[in-house]
Amino acid sequence: MTVFCLAELDGGAVADASLRALTVARGLAAGASTGLAAVVFCAKDLAMAPDLAAYGVGDVFAVSGVDGYAPQAWARVLAELLGGASSSPDISRHAVIAAGTERGNEVLAHLGAITGLPMAANCVAASAADGGGLEIVRQRWAGSLLEEAALDATAALLTVATEAVSPEPAPAPSPEGAVVHEVSAPASDADMVVRAVESPAGTGGASLATARVVVGGGRGVGSAEGFAPLEELAGLLGGVVGVSRVVTSEGWRPHSMQVGQTGTKITPDLYLACGISGAIQHFAGCAGAKHIIAINTDPSAPMMTRADYAIVGDLHAVLPALIKALRARVLAR
């Protein structure tokens, strides 16, 4: 009887969003007096095991046999690990938790379809109820309100809102560390029909939801070709590029890159917003950033007033100067 947490990777390390999910999962496991396990896919090595142990993980299931990201195959593995939990009437001791990223939501949706279990998304808290059920608190209406609910199922499937919970290591992790178990994926050819193989070049393998640095571009970039400096800057900083809604509406970049209420919510250490006015829908997606730097010619733009640091100027002049300085620093090392 275990609480499983899907741990996504960012360049070989545990993604920040997954550390936040682990924080919620650890609290649920402690309240239910059960164990906490992490499930890791596509790991070239297990250097992240000590980091997982620091968050209270007792067991790490390292899954092999799946090349790249295959949501249905990943869900099949989780279903196998969950095993006979769905037959137990006490759901407080069985759960699968993931970060509320694109991957986390997709994999748990597949897991719900495979097992017939309901899934609760965008949770910020979960605890065992006195009657043996599960009480959850989750975001609704893009985080503008919180809903308290009871999850009535034989096992809990939850995703954690990526920006709402701070990553907190366990106060007293086990000195023995986590026990690593090697698992072969039981995936069939049908489970591998949908599969994505991504190149980590320039991004450390990070997705928009898990990246520690995001360089955002808005209308001020001017065109699809205008994103070349943003891509180069993101590469130098080890980050990824995000965009505002108007950029996707113009067709300059795909919707998968959109930051905002109807896009992806991000929680990077740094968000560099270039030529973005900062409509409330966009800010709803980047408010979880630890630090925001805005570049805009309009000093009264909403993003400039909300940023930790604001640069009043043309991004087409500021970014080349910043890139030049970063290149010089790299060469000087």
C-alpha cells in the first residue's frame, strides 16, 4: 500500500514541478501512515535518487523498455504498480500523484481510462478523511477559487497545481536513502502507437511547465522570425521559450508554447518577458515565477509594473546586448 508519485526529469534532475508534487504526496502518505514511492521513466542514470530520498521517497521505481515519452505506456506501468489497490475500500492508502504538467495530466488521464478510476486535477492539498476516504482541495476557474471536495473511489489519481505548492524537502529523510527497483515496462505495441522522442539540445530536456528559465515573447517581438534572439538567449540560459496568446493567434508559434490561463502555467526561477504587455490572462500563467524581468518600450505596461525588474527599451536592442554579454562570459570560463 503505497502513494506513488510520477517524477518527471529536467536534464537528468527531478523537475521542479515534480518536487512540488512530491511535497503533496509526502503529506498524504504521512497522514495515511503508508510509504511514498517515486516512478521515473527514461532515466539514463539514477543520480537523482538522493534528491528523491531527500523529499521522503522510500522506493524509486526506475522504468526501462519505453523509448521516449509514450503516455499510454507510462500509464500502463503505473497501473501495474498500483496493482490490486483498486480492490481495496480504503482509498486513503492508495494514490498515484503527478505534477499538473502536460505530461502529468495526460498520463493520469490514460491511467484513469485503463483502471476506470476518476482523476482530480489541479490539487493543492490532499489528506485522508476519518471515514477512510480522501479530502482534497483543488483550484478552479484558473486558480481564482479553491474547491473542497471528497474523492469517492477505490484509489486516488491526483495532479498537483504546478504553481500553488512550494517544494519542501522532508524534515527527516531516511538516512539509508531510497531503495531503487528496476522495472521493465509491460507495454504492448498498441501502447506505443503514440510516442514522442524529443531532442534535449539547448533545453536540457525541460518542458515549458518544468523549465527553470523561460524567455517569453509577445507582440513586441514583431514576427515569427523575430524569435531567433529569444531562442538563442534561452539556449544560453538553459531555458525554453514561451509566448503570449497574441503570438499563437498570429500563427508565429504553436499553442503548446503559450503561457497563460488558457496555456501553460509556469513556475521558473526566472521569467524574462520580452515585448509582453501582461494581460491578466497571461499573468495568471506566470505568477508562479520566482523572479520576473520585463523588457518593454511602454513603462506603464501591466507586466512592467508587476515585474521584479523592468527594462524600458526596445527588445531588439536589449536582447542582442544581453546575448553578447552572456557569450563573452561563456568564453571567459
